[in-house]
Amino acid sequence: MARPTRSPAKADTPPAKPASARRTAAKAKGKASDSAPSADQKATAPRDMTRPEIVQFLTDLERAWPDAETELHYSTPFTLLIAVVLSAQATDASVNRVTPALFAAAPDPAAMVALGEDGVGELIRTIGLWRNKAKNVVELSRQLLAHHNGEVPGTREALEALAGVGRKTANVVLNVAFHQPTVPVDTHVFRLANRTGLGRGKTVEAVEAALERRIPKEMIRDSHHWLILQGRYVCKARKPECWRCAASTPCLYPVKTDRPVIKPPRQTL
């Protein structure tokens, strides 16, 4: 028999908030829930890996991803820069679907400026935030023509001065196009670094600094690709697939997942 419920006493009932206050609270709650990590994403290794553990972990990832490289399609530093700018809050696959037509129409900064925001927008409108990205792509092309003779600069400061280019985008371009030992930290790398103990930190900047300090210099540049692919396809946000991870032994993630049990199909009479 269900237990009857009691209505709370009037004295225990908080006074109703004004409608404006309720709307403000709801907006704040929505923003908090959008930005807050899930319970699984907050799982952090209990300590940092030791240097031997780091070397073993990255060696295992190198074996798992021997031909790792960026999944964005590009042919020049300029097309790489544009592809990385377009990939913000969008998947590489969605960017790769629009860039062939975009780069055919505008393979260099001058052609991109000539194409204009409307022309760029028409070609990239299937990806997220396409209006703002079209504006940035055209503006950064103008900046390249005005300040860099149409060439993509090879320094962090010059890259970050371009429209739509932040630290992560600059790091990717420096790593991939200019072969510099940078460690771009996206959501995949941030999650994996904290989970495994490779480089723990509460902010992207802290994780980037930890990885650049802790990863052996000869492994820094290539580790960027290993970490992104591992985070994207194995150490997933919602539930990591530890049972098929090639680097599970040195990993310090405290709640490793087991291989899922596949139930046999139900027999019908």
C-alpha cells in the first residue's frame, strides 16, 4: 500500500519569486547545465603518470595509431587554416563535406576575399555557426593579404591576431603545417589527459602546459594526433571503451569499463 503524502506546512513554503527572477534563474541554470561536464567527464586520475608510464602510454598509442594525422582535408597552409577555423564546434566530417567546393572556388586569400561573405556562406551553411565563420574566413583572408603578403604566418602571435583564430587553432596550424612541437588541446585531449593522468588540469591552458612539460620532446608533435584520435574513437565522452584501449595498462583512469556483454537474440516460437 502506498504511503500517503503530506502537503508541506505553509511556513515551509518559500515565497514565490517574481517572474523576472524566475526567468533569470532559468537562464543561469541552462547555461550551467550546458557548460558543466557530465559525471563521467569529471572522472579524473588520482595522480599524474610517472615519466615511464607516460612513455609507455604514448608508445602504446603510437602502435594503435601508426599513421595518425589530421582528419581535415587540406592541401596548403591556407586551406588548413580555413579548415581548422571552420571546425570549431563542428565535426571534421561536416567540414570535409563543404571544403572541396569552397577551396575550388577560393584556393587562396585573394580568391576568398573576392568570393565574399555571402559566397562563402552559401558554400558552408551546413556547418554550425556558418554565418560568423564566413565573416571570419573572409576577414582573416584580408588580414593575410594586408599584413603577410597572402601567406600564413608561422608564429603563434601572428596567427592569433587573425580573425577567428584562437590558441587551439594556432597550435594545430603550427603543429601540422609548420611541424612545431605544440599540443593543441580540444575537448577530446582535455578529457583524455585528465582521465588517464597524462596531464591533469582544470583549464585548457593548464592541461596544455602540463602536456608540453611532461611529454618527451621527441613525442610532443605526433602525440597531438594520437591523443585526438584516441579521445574521439576510444576514450569517448559518455563512456570510454577501455576494453579495447591499446594503452589501458599505464592508464590511471579509476573506473575502467569492461567489454559489453552481447545478449543472444531472443528465440521466437
